Amino acid sequence: MADTADPPTPQIGAEAYRGYRLIPVYRDSTAAQRRAAIDFWLRHQAIVETCLAERRSHELVYLALRLNAAPDKPLTEQIAGLTTVSLGRRTADGRNIYDLRIFIAPVDRIPFLMRELTNRTRDLLRNDRH
């Protein structure tokens, strides 16, 4: 008899990409990550309404973190970009259509970072069994 259970969701970990650390946080973001995302959006005026930023913070999929090292300061990571998704609708055949949002800070808009975040977000959602 064939096993009909869903296969386990592949574990996709944080990986370096062109000086950024890309971290999957879909359905597993911490309160600190959500607060940092809210601050990021408001600081860059990508979202200007606090209540909308709060809601979107629960829709995080990927964070792109830039490593900052200054001689007189400790090593820190700052959000450089992120992706969020929300369920847009379901098709008649049961597939999910997501609304994908990406924001990358202007200083961090390097070639292909947006594409990499988009592809990783797509792959994570495609492999998600929920």
C-alpha cells in the first residue's frame, strides 16, 4: 500500500548571497524579526501606516540581512530587504494564488537580489505542504 501522507517540507536554511544573508522566516518569524520589519518599512516609508506594517509583519517569507561592521561598533545585521506573501485567492482547481510583495532598501538594490529573493520565496512556497 502506497504512503499517501504529504512529504516533509524541505528545510531551506539561511544562505549567503552576494554579501547578504537570506533567511527564510515563513510562518516562523520571531517577534524581534517582525518588529525589525515594521521599523524597516516605516523608516524607508515603504509602508506608512503602522497597522498595515503590523499585519504584513505576520506575512514575512524571507529576510535579506546586510552585515555591518564598523571599526568602533560591534558586528550587527540589518534588514536590507524582505518578501511577504498573503493568500490572494484559490483557483477552481484548488491551487493557491499568492500576493507577493518585495521591498529592498534603495542602498541595497544590487543586481539580481530581487530576483534571488523572488525565486527563493517561490521555491519555499512551492515546497510548502500547507
